[in-house]
Amino acid sequence: MLFPCEQKWNENTLVSSKILTCFIDTNIFLRYFIPEDAASHKECKQFLKQVAEGEIRAFTNMLVVSEIYFVAKTKYKLSKSKCLHMLRGIRAYKGLSLLDSYNYMQALSTFEQYPIKFVDSFIASFQPIADGDMAVISYDKDFDKIPGVIRKTPTARQTQEM
């Protein structure tokens, strides 16, 4: 697995791998941990199972982790200890790597040009995502507004098409 402190992103890792590679957005984790909607909870649970079983190589970043905490604490009114339990679970999740790599100026330009959330502009600036080589797994349709960014929902059929 790639860790940003050990090596730079190598786009050949995506191309040469036969394992599906994707980036997981905030709402996938939230719908898994907070089962408000049974159908999306089931989809996220199955998707994350595929990640744990090594069928999918998945990445997320600290912006997503921060957003998970913020939404869980403010919208869902979860206690700090419950939020920390979720965040520790994400960090320890088998098959998931944290990768923080951004193009700061590209992110600001994207944020300026499109009606999207600030965090989403930084996610979209990650080079494999910006180049369309890595899909963002998300229910957030804002990613569809950014040219070149591929967004998929976590259904098994769609993840097989990545």
C-alpha cells in the first residue's frame, strides 16, 4: 500500500493493478456507521466488505475523516467517544489506506468554478481522480459537476464497471 510519507503517488499502480481502485467519500462511511436508510446502509456495508476482502483497493483522506467527525458530531449529535470509535475503526479498516495528496491551486480553481463543497474540490484535485483514472465512491452528486471526475455509488454492479 502507498503511504504519502513513504513514496509519491505512482499512476502505474492504478493502471497495472487488476484490483479495482477507488476513493471513498464521507457519506459512504456515514451511511455505514449510521444506518438511517436501510438500502444505502446495506450497499455501503457490502461495498466495504469487498474492500476488506481485498476485491477493491480503497483510499480516503484526512479531509474525509475530519468531515465524518464534524457531521457525526453536529448533525447526528453523536458523543465524542462514539465519533472516536468510528474514526478508529476507519483507520484500522483492512484494505483501506489514507492518502493525502492534493493540488492546492487546482482545488481552489475547481471550488471557484463549480457549485460544490470545499472538501469535494480537494478530493477532486487528487491527480488520479482529476485524470479520471480513479472513481470516487459517493452518493454526493456534486462530483458529477466536475468534468473528468468519475463518481459511482457503492452498488456491486457499478463497482465492477470501474
